[in-house]
Amino acid sequence: MVSYVDEKQGKGSLSLLVNGKQKALWKLDVDVDTWRRKTIPNIEIKQGEEIKVVGLADGSESAILDFIEFISREAVARSK
């Protein structure tokens, strides 16, 4: 899960990369000026792989990231 701000002053974007390969991209175009959360399912990350979130600002929108939470597949299976 990724926590981020979607500001009203632009149309930025955020992307998730694993070992340099883009796994998810989403636009910051809801324009609600509040913290939002996005769950990105089915991303496999192995030990030692580099994880990067890249923000692209637009206008006055800053592409602000608060945190990333990793949830194991086992935890998801147990919660069902």
C-alpha cells in the first residue's frame, strides 16, 4: 500500500519500480487535497531487489509520498 497526497493544483503522477522495471503508474488527478492510499496487488518482490517510487510533479502539485507498506501474500491469505 502507498500513502500519498493528491493536491488540487496539478496533475502529477507516481510510479512504482522494482529493479528498474515499472510495475504500476497512477495519475494524481482526483484533486482532493488530502491523503490517499493505493493498494497495488500481485507485485512479487524478492530479497535484495531495489524498490523505488518516482513522483512526477505538475504545476503546484508536488507528488508527496508518506509511506509504503508491504503485505506478504501469506498475510493476505490468512485474512480471507
